Amino acid sequence: MATIDAPSQVSFQQDAEILRKACKGWGTDEKAIISVLGHRNAAQRKQIRLAYEELYQEDLVKRLESELSGDFERAVYRWILDPADRDAVLANVAIKKLSPDLHVIVEISCTRSPEELLAVRRAYQARYKHSLEEDVAAHTKGDTRTLLVALVTAFRYDGEEINTRLANSEAKILHDAVEDKKFNHEEVIRILTTRSKMQLMATFNRYSDDHGASITKHLQGDSGDEFLLVLRTAVRCLNDSKKYFEKVLHNSIRRMGTDEDALTRVIVTRAEKDLKDIKELYHKRNSVALEQAVAKDTSGDYKALLLTLLGKED
């Protein structure tokens, strides 16, 4: 369930006017920006951008980029974009780093629906004039490249139907590969990149039932093994995305310095999806409310925006 509180009736022209006023004159009215954008869903934010451009012949996203700075600017920028366009930007930033954030590519590939992933690939192509898989392939190599390209180009069955016999036989294939430490076996890659999420969950459950531990517990090895890290992240995202996102949030706040990129990414991408469930899981596993943890680790307008997206006013 979503955490953002968006009214059903909105005057897009009025919102555009408030944002224009917030960006005019000396200083920026960040509170006004949060009060509007922090309470609008993706469809409404798109209409506000269109109304703003029509009224002022100016791109709202570019205007906000020039007016704001730091973590707050990055969070507003990611929030105001269409979800598919935002994922395209997140993927591009992750893959173009000197040391690519491959877990972000896995996250987008494995936690979005097939239709959403297809929309991300379209948005990526429109924005960067080449394909997501092209860039992923250019910045990876070997087994990691094989797995990631297959993940970003997957169009899985998205229904509820599962084949129990198939789950049983593929749980055995996975276990044999894991036992032999052949994590990069082509059958492992085939299963993880082609089966539906429901089918994979049945396979992973069968694996746990048969071997007394989850497959992720068995996917252990050298901490510097890039392929194994990518593989384990894919399994975690495909098996239980809420649990995965809770862990990302936990790690982003727990560190000596807050990982603002990860914190922003999860809150912004899940606020209209399942952030309420992730919040509950966080509270259960950490004995502290996520809002409390975020408030303690962040400050200023950045903190105010994140708390608004979490459904709590600062």
C-alpha cells in the first residue's frame, strides 16, 4: 500500500502557479514545493508539469533543478519524473558510475512488473538514444553481463498460475548447481531470467523445504565475487521485494554516514506502491518506526520531503 496522501480533486493550474511563485524572487519557498509535490501522485505531477509549461513556456523540472541543491534537489528531481523515466535515470546513473551500482539495475529489473520494465526500457531509449541493455552490456563483462542483460530484457508471465512439478524439478537443478558451486550455470541463469515471479517463489519455497535453508543462505562465497552478489540480489528481489527494500533502507540508515542515494531511491520509488508494508516490516525488524529513523538521520527540506512521502508531516 502507498504512503502518499494525494487529494482526488486538484487544480493543476493553481499548483503550477504556487510552484512558480515558490521559485520567483529572492530565495526559494521549499515548504510550498513540498506541500504541492509531496501530495500529488504520478498522474497529477505529470499534469502539473504540462500546466506549468503551458502557462510559463518553461520546463518545471529544469526550473526546480536550477533553484534547489543537494540531497533535496536530487529527491525532488527523482520524485517529479514519471516512474518509468525516473527508473531510466536511476539505471543510467548506476551503470555509468566508475564502479557501477549493479544492484540498482537488478532492483529495477526484478521488482518492476513486466509492463513497467518494458516502459523503463522505452523511456531509457527515448532519453539516451540507445537501449538499456546496450549500456548494461557495455559496462559489464562475462557471466555478470550475461545475467544482467537477460534480466533487463525479460518479459515474464505476470499471472498467478504455477506448475508444481516444474518448481520441484527446478529447485533440484538450482540445488545441484549451488552444491557444485556452479553459480554461473546456464540453467541457473535461464530459470532466474525467464520464469514468472510466482513460479520462482514456488521454486524457492520448494528449495527451502527440501534443504532446510533458503537459497540465499546457500549463495555464499567470496565477498568480492561480483557475479555472486548480482545473483543473490536478483534472488532476493524476485522472492520477496518488500523484505529486500526493508534491508536496503536498514543499511542506508545504519551506516556511519547515511547513504542518501539508497534512502531516496527506495522512498521515492515505493511511496506510490508498497511503502506502507515496507514501513511495517522495518518497524517489526528494527523496533523503531522508519519515520523516526529517517528524521534522526536527515535534516532540513530533504528530511521534510522524505517524511511527507512516508505519510508523516515533519
